[in-house]
Amino acid sequence: MAGISHPWMPSVLLYCAVCWTFCAWPVAGTPELGANNDGLSAAAKYIREHVWVVVVGAIGLAVLIVMTVLCYCSRRRPRGYAPLDGSVIGVSGSRGFELSQSTETFGGMLQKQRQSEREIEEESALLNCQFYLRALGGYTMKIQLNQIGTRAGKRWYLVTDHRSGQDMLMCMLGRSTSCPLTLSKVTVKTVQELLNNMRHAYLMPVLHVDYLEEQDLVTFIHPYMPRGSVKDKIYNCKPTDVIHSKYQYRGKPLNEGLIRLYGRHVLEALIFLRSRGFPPCLHLNSANIFVDGNSCFLGGYELAVFGFSSRMYPLVRRAVKDDMDALEVMLFGHFLFEMLLGKELNVAKAERHHISEARSTSQAVQILHDIFLRKDATFPSLAELKEHPFFSGGVDVSELSKTNTPPPLTSHMKSILKVVRKGKSPSSATGGSSKSKKRGSVSGPKSSRPSSRSSVSPRPNTTPPPTGTATAASASSRPPPPPSVPPPPAAAASPAPPPASGERGALLSQIHKGARLKKTSTNDRSKPKV
């Protein structure tokens, strides 16, 4: 049996032996047949007389073979779940679909495909950045950074300024669908002047802003802070690390001195923006507050001009509804909570069990109670938080005296800020095409050209009248004027309405006076006569 190649052959041989014994038994057990010593003829005679034995044996043999084959196939089938082998299902002649053999799993192939798509996008974005810097001048590409932020589609580049030789951070991202401005050259220039006007000791300056119309990209250039943001300081990581890996674990709370210092500087920046008529800073979080020495700088405020929303804005907006002043205060409370506990607040409004996790018993915990847990469900103002003893005493704000007072805003800057605060453009701020007016957006300063829909008045002849012989020569050389077009025939006067009769006039006067009409009976004669 060891030399048998098929596993069902032993069963077949056993079945044949049983059938032979069954067929030979009548021959051996019959005395008449055994006496003639003619076993084969007796067996043939017995089979001819009992044909059903052969039929039953054949059917049983067939059933046995089928069951043996099914058992063999079930043993070769894999048990449990097996991951799909990689990859491509192709057609090979008349055999149909075949699964190619590969060592990679389907999940690995999908991840590889996504990685390839990301690399193609990164290369395309890098080419756009290089071409733009070459056309702009003044900056040189140094390195393309990884995904260091949470906003999808945003790219970061480290560039070098030719004049100062310092590194700058350049960001490129797609235009927001809720942008209230028509991004023309005039508008972008006005926005650049507006951001230059927002110079403060604790605001991150925006050195350059532009809009690439063909790629539909908005570009910003800021100073590069090697020490990173307050969030990087809390989680003790580098600013150029990938966003998905540097904030995975809980951070370390800051000491009370840094909490007081950073909180006071951010409050000064927010109050300055509010005094200049700037919209609420929706991007107030620890990742947009950058550290340099003993100062911090609020960034991300320029994104509100272009209609960009923040990750926490939808969550906090539902809690404060339409109170935009309270929205900034709540975002500041989130920033204070993260510095105090070393982790983000994942709800819009902190409860007592959230604040009770703080180990510190300083006045910072009292400020969190004042922001989130007031009994009358109101919120303190930014000025009230600034005057709190925790922020007002012992904080170095000497940089405020070193900054010059910015010039007043122009009318064009005020119109853009008004449009951004309302989210739509008034007619006085539009200067683009009729398409931009339908969108309710602003394209820059008001244009002095008349609208194409307005009636065009004839231009006055500013050329001085000719004199002397020139008049006669010009009169003789001019072609005769075309015949005047006859005026259209006057329309026939419409006939005057017939004068109302006395009864009709009395009826109308009664109706005007509000008199109640008499009931009348209608004689309906429209029914058919039978």
C-alpha cells in the first residue's frame, strides 16, 4: 500500500475484493456447481441470473469513488481566514481569471499604492513651489518638509531669504471654498498691505502672501522658528517631525511661570487684533503659537481673511452659537487647559471632572473655572482675563514699548475686513466682474469705471472747433450725412373706458365703503334638459 499514489485506491481494491467474495460465494456454496469444478461458468451463470447484484455493485463503487474524492478535496482546502495574495487578477487565454502569486498582502499593496500617489502629489507640489520661487525672486528653495500640520493638502517648505540669509517657512494650500474674497491681484495686494499693518510684538508677521490663479493655491511666507510651537514644547518634539508621530503620547504640563507668560502674550495679541477690527482668531491653539526666547507669537490669524476654518471651530461654535467674542475666549480656555494638563481638551466645554485632573492649585485652575463653569452661562471678556491677577502681575511685556504704533487702516482695508467679518461682500467693496458680484465677494478697491448695465451717456466733444480755411476744407472733404430716419408712426390712442352707469357707480361706491352686499340667487340653466 505504500507504493499506491492515489489515496482512494485502497478503498477501491477493498471494495473489489468484497464484490468478488460476494459473487464467488454462491458458486462455492452450491454443491452442484462445485461438483462440476467449473467455477467460472457457474459465476457467469449466477451473474446472468442475478443482474441486480452487478448494478448495485457498480452504483456502490461510483458512490465510494465520489465520496473519496470529496474527502480528499476538503482536506486540501485551507481552514479559517487567509489574507488575499497580491494582486492582479488577469485573463489567461481560455482559462479565465487567474490570481497571480505574490508575497505581498492586499493591505500592503493598497498602502504601497497610496504611498505612490502621495509621492506623485509631493513631486507636483515641489515643482509648483520651485517655479513660483523662480518667478518671485528673493527666495531660494532649501528643503521640502513633511506633513507637519493637520490640514490636508497643505505643503510646507523651508526657503532662504536672499537679503537676510535667514530661513523662512513657506506654506502653500488650496483656496478655501468659503473664501469671501475674489482673489485678484488688486485684492491680494490690499490683503498684503493689511497684514503688514498688523505689526505687533506678539504677532507672527506675514512677510508675503500671494494667490496662484492657475493652480488655485494660496501662499504665505513666515519667519521660521527653530524652537517650534508651544505644542512642540508640551510634547517635547521637533517642529519638523511628522504630525502623526509627534503628538501620539501625553505631553508634559508647563510650569506656572510659562503658563502665565504665554497666556499674557496671547491675550495682548488678541486684544490688538480686536482693536484693529480684525475678525475673531478661529485658529487659536497651541500649534499656532510659536516660541522664540522668552516670548511667544500668535500665528494663523491670516487664515481667517481667506475663509479657512479650524479643526475645533465646528465643535466650539455649537457651544457658543453666535457669540463670536465668547468663541475666542473658549479657544483661549482650550489653550490654557493644554498647557496646564499636557493634553488637548476633546470637548467644547470643560466640565469639573476635566479640570479636576490638574495637579496644580494655582490661579490658572480658577481661570478655567471662570471660563467654562460660570453659573450664569456667560464668558469673561479678553480684557477681564488680562486684568486677572494671574496674568497682570509679574509678567514681562517689555516688547510692547519697543513696537511702533501702526498707521491707521485705509478705506480699502476696512472694506475687506468688513467683508470678512460678514462673510459676504457689499456692493461698495466689489470691483470685479458681474460673476464676482453674484458670488457676493470682494475683488479689491472700488473701481471708478461705470457699470456695463448702466446707461451710457454720449461723450462730449473735447476737440476744439476748427477755424478759417481748415473749416471749409474739412466741410468740402466730408461725405454727405445719411438721411435721417423718419420717426415711428404714433400709436393709436386706446379708447377710453365706457362711463359707468348709475347703478354700477353706486355698486362700486358701496364696495369701496365696505358695505355688505345683498344675497342673490343664481338661476343655473347649464344643466341638460331631459
